[in-house]
Amino acid sequence: MAPVLVLMEQSKASMETLTLARKFGSPVHSVRIDAIQPFAPDAVAAILAVVAEDLNASAVFAAGTDRSNDVMARLAARTGLPLAANCVDAAPGDLVSVDRQRWGGSLLESALLRSPRPLITVAPNSLPVEDEPAPIDVDVTPLLTQVEERDLTVCVSDHVATAGGKVSLAEAKVVVSGGRGVGSKDGFAIIEELAGLLGATVGCSRVVTSAGWRPHSDQVGQTGTKIAPDLYIACGISGATQHMAGCKGAKRIIAVNIDPEAPIIANADYAVIGDLHDVIPAITAELRKVMDR
């Protein structure tokens, strides 16, 4: 079988990507996304193009994260090859069949991809992580000196540190989120208190970040972070399609909403119909009683 090339990040999403990549060939080689520091997507795409050609790779895969999608789109433009994004399954062949998420995950599209070297990104939280040998890291050191100056034009210029010790939304096992129903920036105090007791990470909906109540890094949704916690508690969130695309990977969803007709109620495993300003403090009080015993 022909070799396969995978763009790897330090993430669960990349490990899921390997599950699909192994169906397309062997051995599996990898290029690390941090090969270029600071991150410069055009430069990483340039290196991927050279390595894929040198290996005569049968396909190039990457996780469907913001950074990897950025690199793969640039690789597609550079090589003139088609890119299938947000795939949840694929099968090799003269015509590669792919199943991929569309419309924020609310629609599953089946399509055929005609390409001598398919470029595929894999939707996070869509595949299991298999216990298989690690991919073979490609030594790209000799290629770094060949990167053109123009490929470094777009790069990361700065990093904004998150709160110390905070577990990222993408990795959190429990997430407590607030939406428009929280009412204000100060209203998140009760959300943070409950999250603290549960060892959870605080999230929010798009409307909250638009109002300036929480930073964009806290946003759960299609244009925010896609999460897959064991438990997701959504407080005062209506459950628009874009938000549900971000939390559909959760194993259990508890919705607290004053509106019994809110879309999120239909998607929740458990629902509490009531004002979150009454419900959340009541839950917190009961948790404290249990913890104080």
C-alpha cells in the first residue's frame, strides 16, 4: 500500500484523524504542525506539499481544527487538488467516497472525490481513537531553509494567555454554559460558582460573546469551540443550530431554560423548565450540602 501523510497536532482530534488515515495506506507518516514557529500556515502548507510529493503519498489528512483547516485550504490552493473538509468517514478508490458534515453538523453529505491525492480533514469528535502504532515523524529540518519569505507573511504574532490552571473547552469533561438568559456579565457569577463545584469549565453562546460578557475563547458553537464533554449544562441557551453544532459531541446534555419550546430542550437528555437564576443557585446549594456531609 502507498504511504499516507498526516498533519499532526497535539490533540485528540489528530489521534481520531489517524483512525481514518490508516484506511488509505501504510505506513502513515506525519508532519508536525509546530514545525514552523511561530505558526505560519503557508509555510506549513509548503512543507506538506514537498513531503507529500517526495513520499508519493496516496492522501493527505488533517484534523478539522481551525489551524489544520487553514493549512489544508492553503495546500489545496497551492497544489490545485480538491479538499474535502469535516469528513466523518471516507473510503479509498479511483473515486474516493466521503461522508462529511455540512451546515454546522446538521446535515451529512455523501460525495465522491476525484483526485490523484485526496486532501481530507476530519471532523473532531466523530471517530474513535484506535490503539495503533504512532505515525512516522518526517524530519523536515532540511526543508525549513527552503521556506520562502512570502510564506512567512501570515503568522501568529502574539498569544493571549488563558486563566491559570483553566482546562480548555475542547478538553473539559464537564462544561457549564450560559446564554442570553444569564442577563449580564455579572450574571455569570452563579454559572462560575456551579462550575467551580463541579470542576467544570465555563462556556457561553455566541450572543454572550457578541454582548461582550465573555471572551470569544469561551464560546461553544460552530464559530466557537466544538466540545465533547461527559456532561454539558446549558443555562439560558435557546439552542440555535450553530450552538448545537458545537456541543453535539457531549455524552449528556442538561438544559435549564424558562422556555419549554426552546430548541435545546428537544436535544437535551434532561431538562429543567425554570428561571436559571432560581434553578442554578438551588443546584449549587444542594451540591454544597452533599459536599459538606
